[in-house]
Amino acid sequence: MYFRTGPESKRSALAFFILLTGLAALPLSAFAEPTPLPVTDARLRASDTGSEAGNWLSHGRGYAEQRFSPLDQIDTESIGRLGLAWSFDTDDRVALQTTPLVIDGVLYFTAGWSVLYAVDGATGEALWRYDPQVPREESYRFCCGFSNRGVAAFGSRLFLGTLDGRLIALDAKTGSVLWSRMTVPEGGSYSIQAAPRIAGGLVVIGAGGAEFTGTRGYVAAYHPETGEKAWHFWTIPGDPADGFENPWMERAAETWTGEWWTLGGGGTAWDSLAYDPELDLLYVGVGNGSPHNRKLRSPEGGDNLFLCSILALRPKTGEYVWHHQQVPAENWDYTATQHMILAEIQWDGVPRKVLLHAPKAGFFYIYDRETGELLSAEKYARKVTWASHYDLETGRPVEVPGQDFVDGTAMVYPTGMGAHNWHPMSYSPETGLVYIPAQHAGAPMKEEPIFRASPRHFSTGNDMDAGAHNAQFLQTMLRAGMKGSLLAWDPERQESVWEVDHTAMGNGGVLATAGNLVFQGLVDGDFAAFDARDGTERFRFETQNGIIGSPISYAVDEEQYVAIAAARGAGLTAVLGRQFEGEETPASGRLLVFRLDVSETLPPAVAYEIPAPPAMPDVDRETLAIGSRQYSELCARCHGTGAVSGGDIADLRHLSTATHARFEEIVLRGLYESIGMPRFDADLDRSQADAIHAYLIEQAHEDRKRREGNPAWRGVKQFFYDALAWIVF
């Protein structure tokens, strides 16, 4: 099969028009800038049938969120001719989590701080750029970095959710702002990183922030023309004294105890949404509790609806239709916010409209998407310890005693980072397989010794302190215990078909194509493609930067392209990328676009120069332990576990002499607030800041010893650490 491009082939259409009207003497360049046509409900529906083959009109390509491209010019045979066509550098190195849109030859993608770019999909020429001016000094209230996952399109407008909680409508042709609405409630540490969705002609958006106190989850819908709010659905109940917004919140409140509303409760709808236009149902993934520790938020038990649930709502009104709670009384930072896919499969010999879901908890869920019936829940992760299985009659998991870490530390699989996190999976209707960017990791969990509720740092109720380990041991444990893979799962047979191991976890989203290929970017710096049928590697390209974003495929002038954004993240998963070893300075955030029979190259990578650390301060182990704990609470979510950064934010083991000298000004007096480093004088006194500084210097010396010590002795120690990690994991 060859593909035809429809409205996206603007240059060919314009050239033909010129010939017909006798204007052939005019240069084509006068008409060359691509012009996107309005995105209608009909076009969005057609994305799932293939007639919009050359476009990528919504976050998951179509309403069904399958992330399957019907283009097949690039296939298992021709991929040997695939090369870099062009690249586009952004303004900074902030992580790129974006899934681009392509509408009639124009490519739209988001970068750090919610900045939106429009470029020519064939050439990479910049068309316009929009910066919503997110206040950098408020970065302390943004949960998980400064990234954005994309935009929605409807009519001639684009819809952008910003880190600070705004929903902004822009003209798709010019990038001019048409309206802007603040969508998050006052107070609390809400933020938006997800792409909005279109459902029932409305723009739907939620928000994140359940790692902080004071956050109550919700999802809301807005009219695309005016920005007027159409409806608002809280995902968990608030203070009963204020009354309940609807009968569903009154019902949910019966599953909570204590005074949960004083801590917020959580349940943020921070990422995945899907829409079935035939059933007229909007599916919402609901997140974890706040605090994570269920004893703190609901001390006398209860399921805590609708935490960690799939909700089905009427998209025009927000009316509740059905729900299923995957993890009642969620306790491990498990969420149901991971990517959902709508498909039709054979079930018990008959076609069934299903919702497919592989979230953090490690089970692959299959639902009848009309009724909400749980058809299957089988383990897709290699190791799941929190529950043994699901009782399909009740729809509930059977928890394993002791894994709730009530009586001490428990080794729990998966970790709160999940067996699959926000990185989207894909489904091929041709192979019938779901392709999952899977993760395999366990971690010790225990209650936080002293719980502090603060709007300026994570208030989970679980101990987040990584401990003052030496760098070699910490990195070995992280590598040994945290693995990633690309997993092909057969939902009909409820089993794995093939799996490709990766060097680390936290890898990017997945694209499946009609060319029998599965594309995925890897956090260690490669962009790869695999045979969709058996996992054989067919393509690999060195990107000079880790990838956590998601690839797409589109066509312009009958040429198929594949695009991926490259720039790794920082924070708790930063240690899993190439910067782990400090080999190269990561490139700026960069969009890479590939097609057949081209061979552009990237600029040379720059060597990563590590400054010598200052002398170790004269402090005792207790001070270092204080510094480690404070670092874990306040700093690790951006700068990485053990101070090992992923590259887009400073690796604090490698600070310059000048930065060491200004450490107190930066941390306590906000010297770098304007570039996103918040001040912490509300949380730290000078002695605590000094303890963090001492801990970072110690980590710098440990890192230097690891890199420059006697190679033979390092090898002996590494063998010991590897053996210990093998025993533990």
C-alpha cells in the first residue's frame, strides 16, 4: 500500500491551482508557507480511520489515542535509508516531554516553561513562537519539572495548558492569543503539564500537584470559542461542612475518614484523557492520594474514591456514568493517569469495544468501555509485590500483607515511578499488540519519621531520603534495580509477546506504524525503531541527548516523516540517563525529524567539563545526614536523587567555584529566582542550608573519587556493589 496525503499536501494543491488559473509564472515560494485548515470533529474522527493519514491532529493522533500511523512509506525494508532531514533547537535545555501536532504541513510542539513553537513540517523553518511567560519565581509549586506534553487543536485554534494553570487559546496561523483563563483553584500547588483534549466540542483539562498538601483533584471543560467554563468535576470530595457538589461526591465521601480535606486529598487528573464519540463518553485517569500515605489522609480506612480510578463522564455536561478504582486506598503513589487506549478486540469470540490501560501499579487492565466492566487485570511488570492478583467478580486487588509498610520498611515493586509512567504507549490494529515503555524497579518504602505539611515541598508522608550513600554504590543500586524495556503485549491473550531490554528506565513514548515499525526514544541518548512483529531492532540514531518525549509520523508532499523531541528530564529519574556518567554536555532541547534518502548531521557534541570540588567542610556525620534529608525533601524533585542530575538542571555535584561562593544567596535569598531556582528561606535556616551545601560537597568528592580513583580498586568495589545489588534486586 502507498499512502495519499489529503489536506496536508498544501504545496501540491497550490501548484495545481496556479496552473489552472494561468498564474504559473508566479514563483511557488510566494505561496509556499503551509496553512493549516480548521480541525473539525469530522477530521478528528477520521484520524482513527486513516483518511487523515498525513496529519497528527491530537495528542494521541485521534480520539482513540492509539498512536498508530497508517503511513507505510518507511517500513521494515526501507528503514535502512532513513536519515536526519532537519533539526530545530529550542532556547534552553529544559526537558522535552512533548508530542507534536502536525496540521496540514505545520508542526506544533511545546518546550520548557510551556513555550510553544510552530515550524514548517517539511523544512523546519520557524513560523512563530509563543512564550506564556510562566513566572519562574513560582517554580517551587510546580510538581515535576518545567516540561509540557503538548497542545490540542480545534477549529483554527490551538489550546495550551501552562505550568501556572492557565488555558490559552491561540490562532493556529499566527500564534496570537485569543483568550486566556486561569483554570486552577486559588491556593494549593497546582500545575499543568498535560496536553488538553477535545471531547464533545469542548476543551478538557485537569491539573497536577498531589505531591503537595492542599490539592484537590478535578477535571474541567471549556468552550473553545469563548473560554467560558462548561462544567467542573471534582474527583474527590471536599469538606462535608461546605456541602457536596453532586450526589457522586456525597457517595465518595462515605469512603473517606478523618479530616482529609485539610490536607487536600489529591486525586489530580494530571495526564491521560480519551474520548469515544460513538458512545459519547470521556474517560479520565485519576491520580494518587495526598499525602501518599493513606494513614495520614484517611486514618480509619476507606477506599478513598475516586483516587486511582478510571472515570467515565458525559463530555458535554460532566455527568458521572461509571468508574473503576484500580487501587483502593492508594498508598504507593500509584495512579490511573497513564495513557489510555480505545480499541476493538476479540473477547470470548466476539468483538468488544474496550479501554486498554497499563498504569503504574503493574497490572494490564481491560475494560468494557461502555459499561466499565473489568474484563481482565494481569501483571505485565516482571515483578509486582503489593498485590497478588485481582478478583474479577469484585474488581478489587488482593493486597499482599506487609507491603503497606505499616510496621516498618517494605521492599515494594513497582516503585512510585511505576511499571509504566506518563510516557505514552501505542496500539497497532494490524498486529493487535500494545507497545508499552515498561519499567522494572523496586524500592524500600517506609513512613516519614516526622510528617510536615507545607505548600513549598513534597508532603507525601513517605520517607524520600535517599541517604548519604557514596556515589558509586548509589548509582550501582539505581542501575541494578531500575531497568526499562519495550514490551509488546497481546490484550486478547493477556500475555507478553516480545520484550526488548533497555539500559535504563524512564524512556520515551512509543509510536507504531503501518510499516510494521515501533519507534521509541531512549533516555540514554538513542532514537530506535523495532520490528512490530518480533522486536528486532531495525534502526538506531545517536541524538546527543536523552529522550523522554514521544515520536509521531506525518506526511508532506507525499513524503513520510518521523519526528521526536530530544532533551532529558531532571528530578527523581534523572540519574537514569547518559549524564549519569558525566560524559557530554547535553545539547539544547532539540526537535529531530527524519525521512528517507537524506543524511543531515548534528553539530559535534561538547565535552562535559567537571570542576574540582572545594575542600570538604569540617562537619560531622549528623550534619551530613541532615543535609541529605533536607536535600531529598526540597531539592531532589528537580536536581535528582543523590544530587545526580539528568542534564537540563544543574548537577549540584559539579557546581562552579562562583556558585559555591554564592550558595547561601541562591538558596536563602533568591539570587536565581528569575531563572527558576526558588528561594527556600521559608523552609530552611542558615544551618540547614549549610548542611545541604556540605552534603553536596561530600557527594562531589565521592563522585570525583569514583571517576579518578585507582581503576583496579574501583573495579573490585564495583564487583562488590554489583553482587550486592544482584542479591537485593
